Amino acid sequence: MEPVSGKKYRANFIVTKDIKGNLCAADMEQGIFTDGLTKEELVKNIREAVEVAFDIDSYLEAEIRIKYA
């Protein structure tokens, strides 16, 4: 299925908290995992992880969805 945005890359993250209260994000389909202490740090880390996982210059090349569980 093509992403709604028409972008070539797509990542769907589910965010949960670990036992220490850290925010943990996982895209099980793409195998991308990251974490952060705050929502701002988590989003920054998700963007960086997407760039590395897809080997792209900017996260803007990807459609990123984040769902907080």
C-alpha cells in the first residue's frame, strides 16, 4: 500500500513508557527502535533513526506517524 502522502518511505511508531518512565518508540514493521526522556527528545531521535534506517538525507523524505499508547 502506498503512503497517503505519496512519499517513498513510511514509518509507523508506537510509543510506550518503560519501567523507568522513558519514552520508547518502535516501528516493528521496519525494525526501527529509539527512545527519549521527553517527547521533544523522542521526536528528534525518531527523525534521526528514520534517516539512518532508510539511508536518506532528511526525515522529510519519509512519512512518519507516531501513536502514543
